[in-house]
Amino acid sequence: MKASELDKIFDDNQEDILEHFDTSKIKMINEEPKRVNIDFPVWMVKSLDKEAKRVGVSRQAVIKMWLAEKLQSLNSTAATI
């Protein structure tokens, strides 16, 4: 298929264009997990567990969400400076 034909399908919203690509080997850059060990004080673990229970997710999920929010905030602040 020519690129112009694919562009037309996309522009006209005729069908899902992903059907025309081999997505079996797609990898997100920097998305593979990397194990990190970190020690927290007991009070912090208890607070993390309390929040995890409140929102219905694991302690690890809470830590990941909070770190992601903070890092995104730092990145957007740095981008505006």
C-alpha cells in the first residue's frame, strides 16, 4: 500500500489503520521494568498501605503513581522555564 493511500484511509476515518501494520514487535522506549530496592521508615510504609487500601490498589501502585505525578510535574515545570 502506498503512503498516500494510507493517508487517505486515515484522513477519511474509513477504518482502523493499525490493521495495516505489524504491531507484534512494538516496544515502548524506556518502558521495560527495572527493579529498584528502597528502604522506607515504618511510618511511611504504614501511610502507603493506608492510602493503597483507601484507593484499592497495591502499595507499589501508589508509589508508582505518586512518583510519576511528581516527575511529570517537574518535567512540565522545567519545560516552561
